[in-house]
Amino acid sequence: MRTPTKDSPAARLVGFLVCVELASGVLQGYYTPIFTDIARHLSIHDADVNWFEAAQLVVSALLVPLLARLGDLVGHRTVLLWSTVATAVASWAVAFAPSFGTFLVAWALQGFYVVWLPLEIAIIHRRSGGGERRTRFGAGVLVAALELGVILGAGVSGALAGGPSMTVVLAMPAVAVTLAFVAIWYGVRGDHEGQDGTVDWLGFAWLTTALALVMGGLILLRTEGVASPWPWLVIVLGLATLLPFARHELSTDHPLVDLRVLGGSAQWPVQLTAGLFGASVLGAQIPLSTFARADPTETGYGLDASAGTVSLLVAGYVIAMAAGAGLLPWVAGRIGPRTTLVGAAGLVAFGYLLFLPLHEHVASLMLNMLLVGIGSGALVAALPASAAAAAPATHTGFATGMTNTTKTVGGAIASSVFAIALASTGSLDEPSEHAPLGGYYAVWAICAATAAVAAVVLMTTRSR
């Protein structure tokens, strides 16, 4: 089967969806160089910026299985369109949010964008008549556009930082998402008919409650301190809520999360690895940005890097991830998939360990991020494929989607823990807006430890 030519309807469709993934990349890369500026804009501590990522990742983890299911029922284009509307409204709200609370809510609702790529691949799959090669080609083009969008977004924000007002700077991603909506409306036909079926709303409610309680407990740890019993009680209650959630999922015919599949001997190590990997690939971005931007004359650490320098670090990291993903097939073909995954996780662990002694120069940070990026890129590309290979033929889509969900949950929890680690006390009333250096040591150590545990877990998988 030939790949789409530039004049084919499939190529035209992919072209419009590329616009959407460029906007997705902008959302993921634009803010990283300016997190310190956002903290000053909102008059909050550097540590509290991590709550933005934690809140958005929780929303994302809940939305992916729900919206993916709704896409099957009411049409992928319909869900893609309305999730883009929600993301655009949230992005404009981020630009004009007057306080920490409103900014946090708006930022969390930006998490609707995480479902774009799965829906786009489903649309391409349907429009290509189920052709695997064309779907794979289209997915590759979209991922490349996503990575390009990350680099472009980071570069633009780095160039704008310190110039226009923060409202203008923060409005740029909203413009990109609004243009993505126009691309979907104009370029993606609604030729998908809905299917019969149901959504597991009770399972969704149980899972939402559990995650909300756990995250609420972590927030209480930040505000009340670790000595208070109330945060721990809320966290335990959240974990206990997973029991009725599990009972319900095992008893329903159409579960939101098929626990029987996830509990398979070849499946659970991959999903656990994705959750552990989420701590570093999703949770560590903000601490790395705020550390690089910190002025050593004020804090005793940091690089006093400009937003433009941070954008270069982001670009190097993304390029390294692309290289890791590109090298994956070649390396796996020579040493085997399992050994490759273990090596990739080990490379992430080694890269974060290097942050502990080597963090005083831009070159050191770049070296560490390149190592982490190569390993992360290989894991991002390999984990969905490994989950699909370990799943029954009827659940490959579910298994691959769950790697994204578990990774997102891991990132959300890690972002919350990092926010606590980077706070010098258990109170919001701190004398300094900067985090202590020991908090950054904790972040890097946790990222290294979770990646190392992931490598050990992967050793239990069957070699295929």
C-alpha cells in the first residue's frame, strides 16, 4: 500500500491535523522557559508552579479514557472539535487569569488537549480504510509536527519574555489553539457514524473521587505540613476509594478501565513502568526551568539563565527525544526489545543522577538533559508498542491508551510531591519566593530512583 501523495484526500486530512499537533506542541513547549516569569506575574513561590502541572495532569488522566470512549460513540471529529473548543477557552482564560486560583483552574482545563493525538490517529485510521501502513505514516507525521511545535513554542516564548506584557505573552498559545479549531472545522469531515454503547460513568466517578482525594491530601501536606494528620487521612481515604472502583470495574461489562487486562503478567510491568516514567518525563519540567532561571547571587544556586537559554535547553531535549525514538527500532533489532527498554530506563536514571553533582553550568544541564532525552524518547516510543504486544487482540487500543493514562497519573503525583519538596516549610507563608537547593536535589533523586525502579520492573517482562 502506498503512502499518501500530496494530492490525496488522506494527505490533505493529515495536513490539517498537522496544524492541530503544532498547536499541541506549542502548549507543551511554550510555557517551560517562562515558568519563573509566571510565578512572578502571579506573586507566588517557584514551588507552587508545580501545582499547575499536577492539576492539568490529573484532568488529562481522567479525560483520555472518557473522551476516547465518547469518540467511538458520537464520532471522533465531534469530540476532537469540542475538546479543542474547551482547550481554546481555557488557554484564553490562562492569559487573562487575575489570580493563582483562576490561573490554576484554567491551566487544569487546558488538559483537554491530551486526547487530540489519539482521536486524530483514529480519524486517519478510519479515513484510510483501516490501512495500517497509512495510519502509521500519518501518526509519524503528526508526532513530528508535535515535536516541531514544542521547539517553536519554546523559542517564541523565550524571545518574547521580558518584552510585551505577560497577558500578551500568555495569549500566544490561545491564538495557536484557536487556529487549530479553524483547521478542524474546515479541513476534517464529519463522516463518522456513532456506535451503540455506554460510558462507564460510575467508574469515572469513583476514579475521579479517588484522584481528587489523593491530590487534595497532597495539597494539604503543602499547606498544613507533614506533621498534621489530616493530609494523611485524606490520602488514605483516596487510596481506599480505589477498592470500590476496582470492584465496580470487575463487575461491569464495559469498564472504563479493564483491570483484568491490566493485571496480566506481561501487561502490568509495562503499565507500572509508564507510571514511574511519568514522574520524570512529565513532573520534572517545571523544576528544571525554575532551577535554570534562578539567580545564584540571590539563592546560592541556579544559572541565572534567560528564557531564551531555557528554550534552547528545551529544544535540545526534544531533539534528543526524537533521536531516542528514531534509534529504537535499530537498537531493539540488535539487542532485543526488553534489553532496549531496560537500557533506556537506565539512561534516564543515569542522566538524573548526573544532576546531583553536575548542575552549575548550562553545558552540564544540557549534557544531562540530552542523556535523559534519548532514554525518554525510546521509552515514549516503545511503551505503547510493548503494551499492545502484551495485550489480547481485542484490547490493543485500550492497552496503548492506558500507557498514556498511567504515565499522566505518575506525572501528576510527582508534580505534587515536587511542589512539597521544593517548599522550605509546610506553609504558604514563606519568606522567600525561591525553593531551597535541597528540594531540587530531592527532585533529581526521585526522578533517578523512579527510572531505576522502572528498569528493574522491566526485567520481569518476557523477552519478545
